[in-house]
Amino acid sequence: MKRLALSLALLVGFSSVPMLVGGCDTTEHSKSTEVKNDGTTVKKETKTTENPDGSVTKTEKKDVDHPSTP
């Protein structure tokens, strides 16, 4: 009986943690890929998130892959 009560108490405790902490909400997310004439691939990713305190964070990522020259 004690084991069941302890298990239920731990289950309730751990399941409520995400609700108390909160998290970032993604408000906008976009990806684009562009291939240029010389074979170069440009990948762009933009992500806008709203933090629990109300501030907004914008993250931009850009990867450029150049083709290998023989």
C-alpha cells in the first residue's frame, strides 16, 4: 500500500513539472533552400519564439555548401 501511494505521489509530482516551468512557444518557423548556377546550395532557417517572460527571440541559421572542385 505504501509503495502504491509513493508511486502515485511521484507520478503526480513529475507530471506537473512541465506545466509549472512552461516553455518557449514557436510563433514563426521557415526554411528555404536555394541552388545557384555554380552548384552552391544555400539553406536558410528562421525561427521566432516567445519566451515565458514575454520576450521574443529570433534565430537565423544559414548554411552554404560549395561543390567540390575536381
